Amino acid sequence: MFVTVLDVIIGGLISGGIYALIAVGLSLQYGVGRVLNVSHGEFIMIGAFATWSLYTVFGISPLISLVICGPIFFILGFVINRAIFEYLRSKSESIDAFAASSLLASFGLLFIIQNVALIIWKADLRGYSYLDSSVSILGAVFTANRLIALLFAVVISLSFYIFLTRTRLGKAIRAAAEDPVTAQVMGVNIHRVLAICFGLGALMAGLAGVLISMMYEMRPTMGLEYTIIAIIVVVLGGLGSITGSLVGGFILGFIGTIVTYIDPGLSLIAYYVIFILMLLVKPTGIFGK
Amino acid sequence: MDSARVIYKRPFSLGMLFLFLILLATMPLYVQPYFIILLNTVFMYIIITLSWAIFSGPTRYISLASAAFFGVGAYVSAVIGQVLSLPLFIATGGLVSFILALFIGLLTLRLKGIYFIIFTFGVSELIRHFILWWEAKFAGTVGRWVVAVDHTTVYYVMLIIFILALLTAYHIRRSKFGLALRSIGEHEEAAAHIGISVTILKTITFAISAFFMGATGAIMATRWTYIDPGIAFNPLFSFMPVLMAIFGGIGQLYGPILGATILTLLEEVLITEFPYYYMLLFGIILIAVILFLPNGLVGLIEKLGKRGNKG
């Protein structure tokens, strides 16, 4: 019994850490830029495949991939924002119209990224083994790579949280999320902040992809699954709330692990039920205003 | 004022439409069977896109629940297709989707904008995963066999559903009902203030559009002869109508039809040999249309038409 409880707790922490990480990225893009980026999961997928290629072709450790992928994904997100969403924003009549058209544009991105990946990596399942020796914690057994992924997910999320609350740029981002017009009046370069937020969102997705590749098998069509989980977490925590996404990620991680323990077939159903109930009862989420 | 009325005033266009329908009705008599199968797919997308536009066009509520209504229709024909006659189970498929849409519509009244979009997507995926789980747990299967119907019959059923959907869309656009829907799209609070029963109107229109999707799902299942939740509730059936309608342009009735036809034919040409390139191209077209053609092909045609008149 004790081991089962411990199993569920640590299992919940591991998936919760990953969920929090991917949700924070999405939340940042929506909360500040009002782009509900459904191609978010595709960045995760690319992160995972890039790590796989680096590991199997060049023998580069996934932990070094974190450092390589980070800046590349940031630039990728930055450029995509400039090329597509910046232009779309300038043309939209209202913020609601922009939210709808940017959602559709990100569907376009989803198709593009996913199919480029299918052309490069083919549709097969891929995976590699890295640090897959077992570690026993008080009787509950986990592979080392899962614990390392959890550690990094927590470190990345926390450092991001500190960046948001302690630095000047972080404060500008939060101000822009709160009220873009006033932030602009106060001297925040809103276009730069929006581009940085999108870049940071892509960066978080890329890093999550690197961590996910250490634990699970991957295929180019896996992105949407993660996008959906990220959207559910973000709705649970409140659209646009970073703290909400962090907490929501762990809540969903625990629920998922518990439900999987009862009946593995029910976990996705449980996610959707929570999602729908949340939207019906309190659409603004746990931490929403 | 709006296209429907303009068409109405031009008997020429109406006559053309009539001739075109006669051409479509006699098609199976003189074309290759392959062409009929292709037309069935084209019709499937046209009907889903057109009925999506009946609700989402004027109200500007973007629904991603099309796959749910389509899939429910498909499952109805899998479950009762052997028992009931063809017209009966097709109508039942539509009716069950109609009722489901009434229910979803009543639930989602509070949700607007982005919340409505992700809610409809969530509902659709929930139904898919629930049926997947149910079938594995209680029926002990993954998919179901559907009673087979020959291609010509499928074609005529599709044609009838298409004509019904077109007539419905046309009449809604021309009526007070359609005007009220457009006013919801313009400014919902104002619409409610001038005495439009926003709630009832939205829900009923949502259900009407779901009816046609359900009926299409029911007939399409007989063409596939085998369905599972992955086929019937494929999320692409939710995305495609949105993309096709936007590509064609939702300002006019013929926009969604044009968009669905062109993209389905493009799919047919590309998908067997270059499936990934097709979806890649699809993504590029989508982004290009959103960035540069916000009113779709219809907007482009109107712009060119105006330019032509001036010159």
C-alpha cells in the first residue's frame, strides 16, 4: 500500500512537472499575446526529435541538447511571431478577431511543422535509451531518466518563475499581460515583449520535448496530444495565469496518475471531463479573475 | 444587401443553378464509377462545410464540434443500419446529432470567443475517447461494420442532403432569422437588448447545422463499411470545414462550397502520392489565406469583379 501511494505520488510529480512546463509556455503565449497556439505541441515534438537525432547520430547527451535547443527554439518562436502574428495583429479589428484568426493560423503552423517532420523523420515510432537504470525510492522503482526529467522540469519552471517576478523584463511581461495599453504608456516596448513571450513559449516547448524524449517513445504526430494537455492545464489554472499553469500542471499530473492506476483507458476521458466541467463551472480557471 | 437577394433578383443565376442541379442528378448515368466515388467525398466536405457555415458564418462562433456530429451520425448507422431502412436511419443519424447539438448548445451558452472554440473541441474529443473506451470495455471491439450501400445510392442521398442544406442555408440567410443571427455576430449584447432571444436562436441554428452533419456521417459510414472512433470522430472533420469555409470565404453562400470543392479535389490529386506534402501545402494555404485573403476566394472574386466593372 505504502509503495503504491509513493508510486502514484512520484509518478504524479513526474507527469505534473512536464505538464506544468508545457502549459507555462502556452500560457505565456496566450496570456500576453492572445495567441492560442495549437502548434505548441509541434515544438515539443521537434524538440524531442532533434534530441533523438543529436543523440543517435552524434552521440550528444540529451542534457547538452537542452542547452543547444533552448536558443534555437527561442529564435524560431521570435521569428514566427514577427512573420505571422505581428502582421495579423496589426490587421485585426479587435482583440477577439485576432484571437480567432491567430488560432486558425496556428492550425496552419501545426500542419506545416508536423508534415515537415513526417517528411524528415517518417511516421515510425522512435526512441533511445538514456540513463534507464532503475532507482528505488523507499521501495518504489523509477528509471533514472524520469527523475532527472522531473528535476530539470522543476528547475526550468522555477527559474522561469523567478525571471518573471524578479527581473525588469519579467515585470514588463507581466505588465503587458495585465494591461497592454497601459504598459505601453509606461514605456514598455510592447512589440518586443510580445515577440519575446512567443519565443519563450517556443523555448519552453522545445525544452519539454527534450525531457520527454528521454522518457517516452515519439512519433511526428504526437504534438497535438501535448497541445491538448497544455490547453487543459491552462484552462484549469486560468487562461493567462502563469502560477495557475504551474499548479494546474501538477494537479492534472496527479489526477492522471491516479486514474491511470484505476483504469488506464480512462485517463484521457478524465482529462476531458475535468476540462469541460471547468469551462462550465468556472471558465476563468482556479487562478483566474 | 446580401448575396442571396442579389441572386434572387437575377433569374439567370437561378436558371443556371437549376441546370447545374439537373446535371448533377443525371451524373451517374454517363460518368465513370470512380468519378461518382470522388463526387461523394466532395459532397461530404461540401455539406459539412456548408452546415458549419450556417451556424458559424453569421454568429462568428467558431465551432470545432463538427467531428462529433459527423461521428455520431456514422455510429447511428453502424448501430441501427441493419435494422432500419436507408432513409430512416439516415434521418435518425441527423436527428441524434440534432439533439446532441441542442444539449451542447444549451450547455455552452455562457461561453464566448476562444472558450467556445476550445469547449466544442473538448466535447468532440471526449465523445471520441468515451466511445473508444466503451467499445473496448463493454463491446469488446475497436470498430463496427456498417451495412454496405452501392455508390450510386450514396451519391443520390448525398445530393439530397446537399440540396436540403443549401435550401436551408439560403432561406436562413434571406429571413429575419438570418438577420438576427448576423446581429448576434455583430454585437451580441445589443442583439439581446433589442429583443432577440439570443439563446434560443443560437442553439437552434447550431442544432440545424448538426442535423446535416449527422445525416452525412450516417451515409458516409455505409460507404466506408467499417468505422472506429478514430475514423468517425477524426478531429480533421472538425478542422477541415473551418479551413475550407475560410478559404472559400463565408461572406457568400457559394464561398464554403467553392472552398470545399477546390480543397477536396486538391486532396484527391495529392493525397495518395504525397500525403505529407498535401497537408504541408494545406497549412501554407491556410496561413496565406488568413494573412492575405481574410474574406477568402469570395473576397478575391468580388474585388476582381469591382475592378473589372470600373475598367
